Amino acid sequence: MSGLEIAWRAYKLSLGGRPSAISDGFAGEQRFFFSWAQAWKGQMREEYLRQTLASTPHAPPEYRANGPVSNLRGFYEAFNVAPGDRLYRDATRRVSFW
């Protein structure tokens, strides 16, 4: 979570106050989060998922991708996430380290 938040802040600083470029119909902010999700994409057979859950301390990729973004205000702004959306988390329940 904190690594993603630091990366997000660095991305915003890199823009130097300028708006992000639109590419293929997506803003830079959206593409930032797309790249985060791509880092965690994958498929597991149910048997392997069970074995992994029983033998490692790490959450499955889906939760490692979706959990952190549901806490970042930038994600909500980039995709206009609103109550009722799958990844919406009430602002009072979002985690922030800074």
C-alpha cells in the first residue's frame, strides 16, 4: 500500500502541475493504475490457490491489486469511483500512512 502511494505521489510530481497526456482515450492517471493492475494479473487453478493460501503469507494477486487502490484518493478521481462501485470504500474506512 505505501509503495503504491509513494509511486502515485512521484507520478503526480513528475507532471510538474501540467495535465497528463491522453493516450488511446485514457488519461495518464488511469494508465498509472492500469500498469499497477497488470503487475498483479494472473490466473490460478483452484488447487494451486488453496496450496498458496495454506503455504504463504501473501494474499492472492486479485487482492494485492485491488486492496491498495481502494484506499487511494487518486484512484477514485482517475476513474470517478462512487458509492456502489465494486472497489468503492467509504472515505472514513480508507487507510493512509501519511
